[in-house]
Amino acid sequence: MRPRPEKAGPGQESVWDYPRPPDLQESTESVEVELGGLVVARTTRSWRVLETSHPPTYYLPRTAFLDGALRPAEGSSACEWKGRASYFDVVGGAGPDGRPVVAERAAWTYPAPTPRFAALADAVAVSPAAMGACRVDGEVVVAQEGGFYGGWITSRVVGPFKGVPGSWGW
């Protein structure tokens, strides 16, 4: 059953107006990723993947991450649109025990993306649910529900968003 899209207000986008297959859009928004109280990535050059029913997933240049913030992790997955993904653990600032906070398999990249997504070849996405905070132009992001998706929800986008219970067939 298709959900009823929310009405977008001024300056907003409805995820139900995003295309399928997804689109890739370059962004100059200020994007920050924080883990363990440390900003592990910061950039004003990123890409948003926009797909029907999903909040945007932000991909940052690998150079936006602090040295040592990305550690290769086991496993891979496949996306019908972007290709085969590989994963990273994200290493942040110190936790209460004084050791670095590690978000396991919380970031991914497409080393050899499909031609349509070639710009993502050296870009990394993170799951905002696994980070201390992710920000877009200073606004703290809400993570897309569902555990598998990496969408970033800001006041700029309206849903409903895939990932909530009952949305598997959207």
C-alpha cells in the first residue's frame, strides 16, 4: 500500500518527488560528522543520492575525513543502482573509558560504482544512526529508520520515509 505523501512547504522537498532509479546531486551544504565528541569529517562538497521514498544519503569525499577516522571493515553488499559497496568502521574521539569510540561498519563506499554514479568513486557515506551527530548547514540530522538505510532527515525534506515499520513494499 502506497503511503500518503506529506505536502512540502516553502524550501522543502518531498521524497516522493525523488526519482527511481535514484538521482545523484552535488551539494555545497556544510556537512559535519561527529563521533565520540570529535568532528571526524567536515566538507562543503558532497553528493546527495535522491531516491523515491528515501531521505537523501550524503556521500563525502574521503579527504573530508580525519586521518585514521576510517578503518576498512569486513564484508560487502550490492546496490542495483550503484554497484558493490565496501565498508568502514568509523573511529572517533575518546569515550568514557578513554579509548576511541568505534562505530563498526557504519560507513561505506563504492570503489567501482556504475557509470551513472561515477562521482561516488572516492566518496564515503555514514549511517547517522551510528554517529554522535551529523549536521547539514548546522542542523542536526535525524537518522532514517530501519537500520539498513543511511538517509539523513533534515527540515528540508518531508516523507513519510521508507524504513518505518510496514514500509518494506514501498
